[in-house]
Amino acid sequence: MRTEPRAISATERAILERLLGGDSHDATRLREQLRGLVVVGHCDCGCPTIDFDTAAASPEASSRPVGLEGWAATAPGEPPIEILIFETDGLLSSLELVSYSDPARADWPPVESIEVRAVDR
């Protein structure tokens, strides 16, 4: 769902910095985009997933997951939380929270609880 453009929040920035804090090619390249990032949309389900402005991307481009993801522990007995970063034409395009609980989680986990993993995409 499109929303009024806004700057990313401190929490959203901290999560992106945590996920992009490593030395991988993807992290280094995408970290440079954090300064001017603009949020232009969010998920309709109530989770904190957000979309970024990718107006400079080619109209034919499709979004793809970046080779980094975050996993956060939850309370005992609850499923973990997965956090994915997507890019379109090399531009950060979304930060997505995948909650395997019902109802879906409505907020980001604490940054310090996020474990970053490289994923072969």
C-alpha cells in the first residue's frame, strides 16, 4: 500500500545497518543508499514491512531478495522472525518482516536480537 513519503525511522535504519554491517559485496553496495532512503509504502497486513522509493529503477525491473537476511528469536515455543531485504535494479526496494505466527507480528524485533546470515541466492 502506498503511503505519504517519509524518511526511515531510527528503528528501521538500525535494522538495515545491522543487516548491512558486514563486508559482503551486497552489504557494501547497499549501505551507501541508507542516507537518502525514503519510505513510500507498507504492507496491508499490519506487519512493519516497508517499501522504499525506487523511481530510478527501470520499469521492467523486478524485485529480488538480497543475499543477506536476519533471524530473531522470540519467546520460547514461538516461531522465529525472518527479516529480508529486497532490491530492484540495485536499489534498496523493501525491508520485509516474515512472521510465522498468527496473528502476524506488528513490530520489529529488538535490533540486538537479530542474527545476520548470508544466503546463497
